[in-house]
Amino acid sequence: MRNLILIVCLLIGLFPCSFSAFQPYEVRLYSQIEILPSKFELSDYDWRWLGEKQELAIGVYAPNNPPFDLVLESGIYKGISADSIMTIMRNLGLRFKIIYYPDRDIALQGLLNGEIDMLADDGKRQRNESYGFLKSAPYIPDYPVLISRKAAMSNKHPIPHGARIATVQGYPSNEWIKKYFPDAKIERFPLPQNALSSVAFGENDYFLGRMIVANFLLERHYATTLSTAEIFSNENIGPVFLFHPKNAQLKRTVDIILSSISLAQHDIIFHHWSSKPDLWALKQSVVFTQKEIDWLKQHNELKVVINSLNAPFTFFDSQKQFHGLSADILNLIHFKTNINFKVIEASSEKDEIALLKKNKGDFIASITKNSKNDKELLFTRPYVLPPFVLIVRDTPLAHKKIAQTAKLAITPDNAIHDWLTKNYPQVELIEAKDTYTALQMVNEGKVDGTIENLISAHYMIDRYFRSRLKISEQLSEDTAYISFAVGRDQPELYSILDKAIASIPPRDISVLTNKWLGSPDVKMDTWTVYRTEFYTLACIATILIITSLIWNYYLHREIRLRKYTQKRLQEQAIFLETLYNGTPVPIYVIDKSGTIINSNSAWESFFSPDNENIKQLSLTSQQHPLSTIYQELHSLFDEPNRLVSPPKRYQIKNRMGERVIVHQAVAYRDNQGNISGLICSWQDITEHEQLLIELSSARQRAEHASQTKSNFLAIMSHEIRTHISAIIGLLELAATNKNQQDDITESIQIPYESALSLMGLIGDILDMAKIESGKLELVPEWVKSNELATPVVRLFEGLAKQKGISLHYHLNAIHPDEIYIDAFRLRQVISNLLNNAIKFTSEGTIEVIINYLPQNHEENILRIIISDTGMGIEENRQELIFSPYTQAESSSKHKGTGLGLAICKQLISMMNGTITLYSQLGHGTQFLIDIPVKHRKNTRVSLPTLYKTTKNNKRLRILAVDDHPANRLLLVRQLTRFGHHVTEAKSGKQALELWKKNAIDIVITDCNMPDIDGLELTRQLREISPQTLIIIGLTADARQEERQRCIEAGMDDCLFKPLRLSQIEALLLRCTLQQIEEDTEEPIPPMLNSLINLDALMQLTQDDQQLLNKLLQTSLQENIEDIQQAERLFEKQDWLNLAHYCHRLEGSSQIIGAKKIALECKLLEEYFLTGNTSDEVILQFNQTMRSIKTLNQAIEMYITMPLQS
């Protein structure tokens, strides 16, 4: 609260002080203008009123507003307003007094109160206009003007968005500014001087104010830094006189006087206060012809070419702003003619002319006319004609006359060049690229002087060479003809520019010239002069620095590399020392004479303690232990191309006695490439050879034991199989007898299954023995995927049904046709796992799943999963389950040896596969088998079963030979079960006699018999019987090598006892087919895939076998009908209709891919349509019909094939 009271008191105290800054008082008007009487007419009434008035009181107000109003401390009032008042009052012949008010508002109040008759107002009339004051016409024209740091030469480049504009308080209004510059940022100042200085110093971009005030201040303070950018000539804001509303007569009288003042009188008043061109007068347009006006319409903006080094006529400052005398003249022409200019920079007069010739510029802004360029260009009238002067150093000894000089620097195409050559031939002229360079050469003493025009000389010396250079002499009467220049093909532009220059008063050009004769604030951008040298020096310095850095880097790199190399050499030396002396292998080096020049510690240890004596001996000495070796090594010295002696076995002696070594050597060369010596070493293999001898002996003993065991097992297997095979065979016959009673069949079934289990046990023992001895070999072959596990699964279906277990088999629909594997051993694995699954599963389900996981185009992973819902295996027993003779504890009530899973694992390993067990007690077991297998598409097409069975009605004559009565009885019973005639023989000798007396189709003989065994019987039968006789061997020795012996003896096949009825049925069927093929001349139809592209048809039907069979069946039926019709028409010689059926046969063949037949039918169709029935065509027709019938037979055979894959 106390602060608020204090502020109010201060404001109350300050108010009367401000109000009474000073009281209005009378000042004395001072004017130096010579007043010329004007011609005007006033009415008698006006003259009488003026006579009565006699004296007028005229008011003016503070603050000073030069050049309009200026009140000095001495009470003198002057300015444009004072000169105008003096002109009016002297024309009226009245006395007057000037009353000076502290501000405009008080002056307006005095006018309202009648204290004064009229008030000189500077134009700030937008305020306090509610009194209705009368206003005279402006007593001098004035316009709003925009000032910037860049000379305006074009209206095509408006001020940028967000430009900063400085102006004074009160005028112009924000609304007026926003009208022209809507995005501008406005800053107001109390006085124009403050606003202009903010633009000059870069605080703002533009100044907006009154033209006359701006010109007055620019001329005095900112002549070379600020320029007029735009004049708003449509708004005259010149100063006026204000009158009381009741004083209209005085207002009318003043207006009459103002209208009578001529433009020349206004010009006198303006130029009394400003030497700058009166820009408001420049708005008086230049008179152009219609042709010139049309040319300007087509060229909205002229490209003016300037030499940036031609100061003070054309140059750029450090901000790249265009300045100079030519720039000021172009600025005047722009405001006078409204022609827009665009600056194009060049670096020399030669470049300026080149740009004009290339149409990259319209005219040159500043060029001196000479004899050379006068032939290429049109020159306007000159805007300056400065004389040529001699410039020398500012020293007492400097030459003052050109005749005294020996060397002069001169710029290219200088206009005075010819004059100098003619008048002063003894002077050497040295060319400088520009004026600045020429002056620098004078300053450095490289030349005596240089020649330049007076304007350029004054500017350059005052700015850059003050007190160092001076002008010593003016030369010839000729002056520098400096003007605009255009191409000689531009007469309209020449005329326009010439008229524009002519319209500029000489006084204005002189004012502009004097501006640049002094020491202007604008500096030429000398960077342009020295940038080439700077770039050159900078490049050289950069190259030197980079070179130094590279060299420094190279030296550091070399030092690092040298240190690294030294370190590596030390490491290598240590490594070689360790390698040489640390190795347990004796190494030594000898020269050509056989002298040992170096040896390692192993060598010395080998011959210790006599190593020193031995090292002194040469290898050529017979006393040296290695002398015998050297005799063979010495050949390496004689054969330079053979550098290595291969390892060789020797026997030498040391303190331990006779030692066996393997010795090797390699030759080494000197720096000349000659062999200097040998590097030798050896390995002591004495203990190794002793171990080999012992190992060989142990191996022989092991092989003998293994062979003994194998022979024992083979004999035992043979003896057991011989007797048990009869038991199994007879039990099978009894069990499969349909006429047998059920209770008897059941009682026979139990011993039958027990006998089978016993045979399986014997087989497992033999397989395990083969595996342990390494004699078990796999016999892989191409097997159909769908036939791999099917027989095994069907074999166990009955056993699973008996236990009430569901057995499911699933083969993935996407599977290869054939795989390469030992099907017998894989089925053995599946059979063993299925047997265990059924054995240990009391209820539930057993599943067999076969999948094929693709690997690449040649190989798949065969995955077999066998799972059951049985009792499972304890976790602690799962790792042991694959060991031989091991069973799960839960299986103790089941019979077995525990060899099954061990054999399975060994067989799967031999197939490069894996078998994995997953089991949980009480929840079942799963075996997962993965085997990599090769695969291919089906290439085998077996004979259809239907084809075989239709022929399988022949009764065979069989000779059964066996020395064992029970086995012979069993074989006879089994053969007669299938309806064949059997003859018995109890020995090989009896068999030969019976064969000679009877016609025999098949001989089935036991291999092991006294007197003549089965192999010898086979050999004798093959010697006297045709090859069509079928001989089958039977043996209880289940070894593969036994079967191979039988085949080599001449048997067609050899089967292992006991024989099952299914085996005998398959054997007899195979033999029956062989007999049929031999007895009949009817050929077997060819396979379908040899006649058509069966794979393409499978792809066409998307591997749908039923759809393929339907397609083939339809084609078969149509072919049969079409052949019948074709043969009928052929007999009638109805060629046209026959061609139609040939076309049908072609289409049918084309559909199924029989391309050869389709082509033959198409040719026949063309022959019959054209009437060609030659003998060759008839033969071709018969051949084609036979081919189609063969195709029909192949289709029929393919359709009847079972289990298509």
C-alpha cells in the first residue's frame, strides 16, 4: 500500500512538470531561399480581408523534424516549412509571426483557441481530427518510402516473410503497414534517426517513413549503406497547413498561393536541404516509343552484367550486396522507368562481353569504351567522363611524370592502352588482372606506376592505399568513356537505356559521383581478388599437411611393424627352439661331408652316455651307428631335384641294444640354391613292432575262438533246427487243417507257438553271435514304401485279436515310391518290437506309424513309431533295456533271452539310424526309429496277381530229397497240401535214379546228407539236366554264407528250415510261373510305363490312383470300340470315315500320353483324307492297330495290379 501511494505521488508531481516543459513562445524565421513572385489571382474580397488582417500568427511545434522544422537554441526557426511559409507570406505581402509550441496537441489547442491563424503540420494528422480543422494542399510533395540495406533495382523480389520493419511513432499506422506487408514485424522508434540506425546496423530489415526525411538523413549519415527500396507514389503525404474551421477564407487564399508555386520553385526548396535526387520528381516517366514499350513488355526483367572487381562503379560488399555508382544509377532508372534489373556477376571485362554473347546477360552496367570493344558493343551516352591519371607510390623519390617511368601496370582492355603505346613506346606495360592488383604491384615496388580513371583512383587509394599511393599526374585530354553497353543486336534496349540516362539530371549524377569520390563506408569484397591465390595456397598447405600426416603415420606404422616383427621373431625363435629340442623325436643336421653340425636333446639322449664321442665321428665312419643310413642318404646330394628321402626302416644299436627305427631326411639349400646339407630324424618303433607282434598273435587266437564259437553255434543251430523244423511243420499242418475239431486245434496251437518261439530264440542267438563277430552284413535293395511294414503288421494281426488288442497301422499319404534299405532286417526289427508290444500289453491299443521326413531330393528320414498302452518300463531300467540278455523286471513272467532289443539297436545302428525309447510305468511304451534312406520313383512294375493266378492251375511234379524221415514226411505233406505230385528220395543217390526214370519239374533237396549231399546232387543234375529244371535247397544252417554256397553250386534258391506253408505257397507259385513262361509261346504284355509317360499322368490326376484307373479304363474301352470300327471300315475301303476313327484314336492316345501311337494315327488320318492308300500306308495301318492292341493289353494288366503305390 505504501508503494502504491508513493507511485501516485510521483506521478502527480511529474505531471505539472511535463505539462509545463516550456510555454509557447515566438521564434524568428530564417530562410535563404530567393523568392520568385508567383502569378495568382485573388478576389477583391480576399484582398480587403488580407488588408484588414495585416499580420498572421503561424504556429509550429516541437520536437524538431528536419528538414521540415528545425528550431535552434538561439530562437531561429528554419527548414522546408520555414521556406514555404516565407514564400507564401511574401507573395501575400503580409507580416507574420511564428509561435513555437512544445508539442502538436498544445499547438492544435492554440489553433482552436484562436491564438494562431494557421499551423504548419508535418503530416501526422491521423490523431485529434475530431475538431474539424481545415487542411491546405501539401506545400511540398512527399511520399511513403521503404529503405533497406540493398539498392532496389527490381519489383520482382518482394520483402521476405516475417521481415522486420522499423518506423516512427504515430505514422504510418499499423493498419497501413499490414495492408502492404501483412506478415511484417513492426518496431516503432521515437525519431527517424533511431529507426534508420537500427536498419543500418542490422537490427531491422527495412525502414518505413517519409521520403524527404529519409533522404535528408541518408545523405548525411547512411549514404553508402542504405538505399531506397520502394516509393509509394500513390499516396502524397506532404506537409500541410491546418486552419480553424471558421477561417476558410485564409485556407482558400493559401491554397491559391500554393498552387501557383512552380515545380522549379519546389525543386529549389528541396535541394536547398538535400543534394540527393528528388525521387518524387523521378516519377515523371521517360517517353518511350511504342516499339520500345512492346520490347519492355516482353522483357520484364533485364539481366545486368557487372564486374565485381570494378570499384567504385560495380562491386559487392562482404554481405554480397551490390554497391557502386552504377548501382545508384540503376536504382534511379528503376524508380523512374519501373524497369526491373537482375544482377549477373562477372570477374572481368572479357567475362562480361562473353556473357552478353551467350545471351546470359542483357547489358553491361559499367564499361569503358575502347577501340576493341567498340566493334562488338553499342555504348549508351556516358554517365561519367573521368580523366585518366598516373598513380605512383607516395614517396619523395617516386616518379611524377609518366615519361620518367620504366614499368607500368595496366589492366586488360584499358582504353588508354593504345595511347600509351603510341606516345610512350619506351615504357614497359605489365598486365594486371584488375585495378586492385595493379595498385598492389605499385605498392610493392614491382612497377613504377599504373594508369586508372580518376574516380576509381580516388576510391581505391582512399580506401586501401591511403598514405602509400598518390595521384601524380593527369594524362591526355581523352577521358574514360564509362557507360552502359549492349550487344549490337539489341537496338531497342540501347535506345531505352540511352533515354533513361538522358532523363537523369546531370546534377543528380554529380551528386552520386561525389558520394563515391570520398571515403565511403562500403568496403569492396577483396576476397574475390585473392580467392584464387588463397585457394592455391590452401591447397598446397593442405597437401603438405596431409603428406606430413601420411608420412608420420607411415613412420609410426613402420616402427610398430618393426617392433611387432621383432616380437614375432623372438617368439618364433623360442618356438623353434622348443620345437627342436622339446620334441621327443631325435633330429640332427649333417653337411655334405657327413659331419653332424647340430642335433637336439632327444638325439643326444638316444646315444647317451656316448653321444659326445659319436658327435665327433662323421657318418662316413664305419664306427658310427648311422653309417649304413648315410650310404643311402648321400644320393640326395647328387640329385638336386629329389629333396626328400622317404621314411625307411633301419636297425641300429645304442646302449639299450638293437633298435628298430623309421628314418627320414630332407635336403636344405643355401642362399645360392645349392644343397648344403640334410635335416634328418627318426622314430624308434622297437616297442611298437613288439606290440604289433603280440597283437597279431592275440588276434589270431581271438579269430580262432570266434570261428570255433561260430562253428559250434552253427552246428547246434543245424541240429536243433533239423529236429524242430519237423515238429513245427507237422504242427502247422495239423493247426491249419480245416477238418480238425476246435478243441484239438487249440491243443495243437499251443505247442506250435512254443516251437515258433524256440526257433525265434535260436535265430536271436545266431544274430547276436554274428553281430559280436562282425560277420552280420546288411543287404540293401529297392523296396516299395507301402510293402515295407505291411507283411509284418498282417502277421501280428491274428495274435493281437486273440489278446483283444487293437492293432493300427498308418502310412503317411505323402511317401516316396521306393526306398533303398535291407527290408529283411528292418522287418526283423519291427517284428521284434511288435512282438514285445503284444507280449507286454494286456489291453488297449498298439499303433505302428510310418512317416517320411524330407531332407533333399535324394534322401529322406524314415521315421517308424511303435507305441503301446502296456505296462511300461521302469525309468531306472530304460538305459539297460538295449543291453544283451537284459529284460525289464516287469517282464520276468514272460519268456525270452533279452536279446531282441539289443539286436534291434545294433541293426538300426548299422543302418546309420537311431532308436529312442519313451516309456512310463503303467502308461505304455513308445519306440521311435529314424533312419536316413535314399528314395526314388517306382521303376518296377510286377506282374499282376490276376495274370498269375489265372495261369496258376498247372500240377507240378516235385522230387523231395531228405535223409531225415520226419523232415521228408513233413515236406511231402506240405507239398501235397497244394495238390502237386511228389516223389520221395531218402538220399542223393536215390534222387539221381528217380530223376532219370521220372519227368520232374522241381527238385527240393536237403543240403546236408550222407553220401551225396544237396550241393553235389545239384552239380550232377546241372551237368546232365537242362537249365529249365528248378532246384531248391533246404538247410537248417541259417547262416547267409551257407545260402551263398548253395546258389554257387547251381541251386535256384535256398530256404532255411523250418518251412512255413506260406513260404511253400509262394515258392510253388514262383515255380509255376516260370514253368508257364517256358511252356507257352504267348509273350507277356509289356509294362505300361514303357509305352506312355505314367509319371505325367500321375501328376495330372494329382496322385489319385482311382482317378487314374478310371481314366485308363475309359481310354481302353474307347480304343476297343474304335479299333473294331476302323477294321470294319478298312475292309469296306471307306477311307473318309476311316480317317474319322483314326482321328478319334489319335485323341485318345494323346490324352494318356502315348505320343508315338498318336503321331502314327495323325499320319494315317492325313493319308486317308487325301486318298493315299498305297501299300506302305496299308502296312502302316496294320502296324498301328497292333500297337494299339498292345497298349490295351498293358492298360488292362496295369488296372488289375493290386496295392498300387
